[in-house]
Amino acid sequence: MNHQKLFESDISSEAAKEWRSKGKKVLGVICCHVPEEIFYAADVLPIRMRATGCVDSSEAETWMSSFSCSFAKAMLQYWLDGTYELDGFVTSDGCLMAARVFDNAAYINEREKKGQFIRQIGAPRKRSPRTIPFYKAELADLVDELEKFTGSKITDEKLKEAAAKYNEARALVSQLYELRKEKNPVISGADTLRITLAATNMPIDEYIELLKAFLADAKNRTPITDARARIMVIGSALDNPEYLEVIEEKGGIVVADALCFGNRGFGEPLVVDDKDVLGSIADYYLSRLVCPRMMDKHEEMHDFIIKSVREYNVDGVIYQRMQNCEVWGGENVLLEQKLKNQGIPLLTVEREEQMANAGQLAVRAEAFIEMIEKED
Amino acid sequence: MADVKNLEELVLKGEMTIVEFACTKIDGSIERMKERNPEMLWTMEIQKFMWDGYRDAHKNGKKLVFYGGSVPTEIIAAFDCVGFYMDTIPFRLSTNPALTAKYIDEAEKYVAPSMCGLDKTELGAWLCGAYGIKPDIFVYNSVPCDSSRIAYPALEKIIGVPTFSFDTPFRRDERGAEYLADQIEDFIAFMEEHTGNKLDWDKLKYYMENANRNFELQRKCADLRKHKPCPLPGRLLVLNGTTNAAACYPIMGDLYESELEVGQMMIDLGMGACPDEKYRIAMLQNMIWGNAGIMDWMQKEYNAVAVMDAFGFQGDIIYEHMDDRRDCLKVMGKKIQNNPMIHGASGPSEHHIKMVDEIFEQYDANVSMFLGHVGCKHTWASAKMVSDMVQEKYGLPTLFIDLDAIDGRYKSSDEIKAQIKEYFETVVMQ
């Protein structure tokens, strides 16, 4: 099976067109706290929205100002200019930028009578016996709304089936990441990101088949032997493989990450309690370690980063933070010292969604790689 | 009495703490005011009450509770603790840019420069060991913004005292109020555990009654501003921002009583904040803390008075059934959800739009300004929706000025004035 489609990271509306041609709905998803399992159960194609390749978000900027995160603005831009062929989108209040994408789009949707399905669910910022029922109630509202929108009943059985399907994808992505633990990995960081991004471009069933094919073929790939340093990349939403290519062209190889478009966006398997299926989904999504928006997960995230450094034999961590992305903007208060205590080198770089500062990144990445590279 | 520059030097050298600086500066202002404007002493009394209270909390045998974001201060007070609203540090220091610069620079060693200056100042000052007080308890909320959601959990770890955090939902609805009421029950249990006292409902009632009185008085002060000419100066709108720190204390009501008295007297005398009021400004965003003198300048230069801002609308949620515990906690939850500019502007944009619409409806404003703090990115991200409504419904273009409420290096007072001047001369006065 040709799995080349996994490496096409540009945003494509091909899958959406095909899905809609069957009379079914396609909805965008903004933020990793919107459970895609619910969409699958409603026979809706969820397209996790991103901003890859957006070079001009000026229209969105008139709505969100120059003080907003460029990733969020670019997503709004793509929605405004119709890059995505969607019937609407669902977001959570993942961060205030995502919330404002929703607010502005909902406002424009009403004003211009676009008639799109635009909804927001509230996702708590802590996991506790108080927050899980709240989130479950929000998800139940989403289930109700999707049932009305699609005319399709979302049963527990369908949700369990969806969870099993997404767990299959999660397991395959874990296998993909296992490949990166090798001394000479057969896949670069940029290509790994392309593969995880591809999940946003197609139905999960198709993605699973393609990923299976890739993994079966992985042993035939040529190992990368010329990398001078093994890098972990952490930080703000990164949906641009070229960014990692800049680092890799300078002699690094990105072998691990803590990125919401990387395996963090997939996460560990979702364990479903048959007695409370929606509650299990709610608990799972609040337990996942994806984004520092969760106020009670900073230390867990730091521990995960340190553990990954060990597991993937990382030489140094690059922490990229998008300008005006506050949720990822403050990790160094505690993380920097923790990494220092563990003897883990750290490079902190500012970034915009558009690749305007690639030259500067290249210079800094090269210097960092020279600093951390080890002689065999 | 040392002058402010000398005091600043002492703080910069680490020889004076922020709390000592604030208390000394306030005492100095009071002394000067006694000589020059004794009739305005009431504007300083609340500040003295607050800062002396923070400084002396432990001396007076009270536990000190640091809090960030919107939290039920009535409960903190009912446990006989002194609540210290952390935003009062950047608010207080905003007129001393050398100090805020020091703490912001310290914070920026770790955090992104785009983080809100309030949070950077709070964080940087703590990292410098400059507060001069240490809390026994820390309470914070997931509002107002992404900056604070990052700064407060970091402070929780750094300060290292028993901490409680609230999670406030984005939308404002019944589910959210119930959710917050549940969390307030947890907070009460937390306070009982860490103070060793049971909640005294009568004490809580006392503070809820105070809160009711204060918000009702605030509403009356706001209503005075509808009068033409507006009897109260724009600067007082900035002072009313202290409500978040003192909302349940009698002294806040005393401030409003004095404000009401002055306002009524001005009306009786047929006088306004401007000698010849021409322009009534609605402030869509009003974060001009470090440059509040600009309010006076606009009044003098253009006969333009800020009649209302989005901080001023707080008086519509009051406790009605004070013996009904659940109802009271839900009211507290609603207050958390609706606290203007704390959650007011960080919740759904529709509430901000509605609030601004009400200002234009009720205050007959003929100038629209958005003096936006660059750290409030979420407010900027709804600014077009708000200003479009103003343009379409009231036919007024909005002046947008980006400023930093805390970091004086971002834009000087003269630069802000130049932008306002150009707007008045090329748009408003044409």
C-alpha cells in the first residue's frame, strides 16, 4: 500500500469533499480538548484545524489584532477564506486565543448568515471529582447538538467503537515514536510531524491503514546516520514540518517532542468504563498531558519531558514558544532549573506561525547543536 | 519624608520592600493632601487601609491570604484573614516605571515577553524577594487570562504555601454558577482546614452585607455619571478599580459614600468634572493605570470626561437570601463569572459588547476609546466586534491605543497624549 499520503502535510480539502459528497457532515476541531471520538460516533468527519502554510492572515488580524497568537489568527484566516471546506467547527476554551477564534467566527457566522455549525465546549483547567462531571455535561451537550445536526443517534456502543478506533491510531503512533528511540532512526523529526499532521487531513480509518503500511515498510528505510545531536522539541502548537527541517538541516535530529500536533495530541489509550462511557471520555481528556493550559499538570509535563529525554537519549531540548502564546510562554519559570539540575541543555526560541525567522532559528540551532553534540 | 525617587532607589537596591514602599508613599501622599486638598483625603484612606492591613496582618495575629483573579473575598474575610489581591502590586507600582521595569526584567528571564505586565511584575517581584510579606495561604482562579493561568500555578510552586485554585468556566450560565458554588464549598473546607476555624456564617453575612452595600453604592456613583455635565472625574473610574481588592470591607463603601457626596454636591452646584463639558468618553477598555493623569489632561485640554468604563458596571449581582447557603455560594459564583475586566472581558465577547452597548445607551457618550493594555490579548481579540457595534449603532469611530498598563517603557505619557490629541483634532472635533 502506498503510504506517501502520510507525508503530505499541506492542508487538503480532498477528504472533506469526498465525505460531504456522501451527504455527510465535516466539522473542524480547534484544540486538543475536543474529543474526536464523539464526531466519529456521529459519522461526522473531524478535521483538526491548523494553520500550516498560511503566509497572510491579514483579514483575521483585523478581527483579532496584532496582539494575538499567529497560529490562532491563521486558523481564523483559513476559516474566513474557505481553505477548509467545512460545515462548521467545534472548539473548546483551550486558551483564550482559541476562544476568540470561536467568538469572532460565531459573530461573523451570524452577521453574514453563513449558517455554519459553530459550537464551543467548556473544558476545565484541572482534573478533579468536581471538574470531570462538569466537562461530561459539556460533552453531553455536544452529543445532543451533533445528534440534532446530523440526525444520527450517538450511542454508547458507537462511542466505544470510536474509542477503540482512536486507540488503534494511538497505538500505531506510539509504534512510530518507538522508531525514533533507535540510535540511527529511520525517520526524521520533520517526517514524523508530517505523519502525525496527516491525521488531520483524512478519516481515521484511512489514517490507520496508511500508518500500518508505513510501519510495515519502516524496516526498509535507510537509517539516518549523520545526525550530530538528538533533539527534543517542546512548546506551542507546531504544525509546520519545515520548522523542524531547519533544525535538522543543521545537523540535529528531532527524536522526541511534547507538541500537541505530535504524539501528545494522540496520547495514551482511552480506557472506557462501560457504565459511564461519556464520563470516561471526559476523564481521559482532562487527564491527558497535552498542553500547559491545564493548571495542575505543569509538573507532570516537566516530568514527562525529562523522562522523554532519557527514553529517547536526547542531547538537548529546544523550547519554541509562539509569540503571544501565553500558555506555553511561562514554562521556564520552573522547567529551566529542573532541566539544569538534570544536566539537560535547553534552547529557548520565539516563533511565529509564518516562517519569517528561519534564518535566525538556523543560526541558533546550529550553535546549540555544536554545543551539545557528543563524540561517539 | 523621603521623596519618591529616594524611596524608589531604596527598593531598587533591595533596601526597602514593596509593602514598606507603598505604605510610606501613601503616608507621604496623605501628608501632602492634608496640606493641599484635605477634602480629597477619602481617596487615599482606602489605600492606607489596604496596605497597612497587608503589612500588619501577622503583627495583628491574622493569616495573610494572597489571591489572584476573582475569588470570594467575603469568605477570606469571614475567616478573619487578610486578603491580599496580588494585582495591587503592579497596580500600585505602575506609576513607578523604574520599579516595574526591574521586576518585569526579572520575570522575563523565564517567561515570554508577551506575558501580561501584571503577572510579570508579580512574578518578578516575588523572585526578587521584594514583597516584604509572605502569605500563609494562596488562592487563585483560572481567570482572567492565559497569562495568569501560567503565572499563578508557577507562583503556587515558588511560594510553597497551602494553595487552593478555582476553575472558572468560560461561559456564564447556571451550570457554571453551580460548578463554582461546588468549588466554593471545597474552598470553605480548605479554609477551615488551614485556619483551624469553622466558618462563622454570621461573619460571612456581615461581609456579604458589606458587599451588597458597596455594589449598590457603586451603582449609585455610576448613575451620577449619567448626569450632564458628568460630576465626577475620569480618574475616579481608575480608583474604583480597587473594588476587586476591598469589595466586602466597609471602607470601600465609605469611599463610595464620599464619592457620592462629592458628585451630588457638584450636581447641586451645577458643576462638572470639566468646566465646559463637550465630550463624554466611553472607555471600551481602560487600562491607563500608570498614566491616570491623562484623564485630567483630557478634561482640561478638550473638555472631555471619561463617563464610564467597563470596570464600573459591577452593581447588579447582590446577595438576596443570606440564610440560604447554596444561594449565597451561587451568587459568589456569579460574581466570579461576571467580574468586569477580570472575567468580564475574558469570558465570551458578547458580554463585553453588551456592556459597552449599555454604556452608550445609558451615559450618552459621544467619544469612543479603547485604551488597551497589550497584555490583555483576549480583549484586543474582541475589539473589532465591540468597536463595530459602536460604529454601526452609534455612528462613532473608536480610537484604539495600545499601551502597557504596567510597563512604562512601552509607551510614554506624551506618546499616548499625542495619539489622543491627533484623534480629537482630526476626528472628534471635525
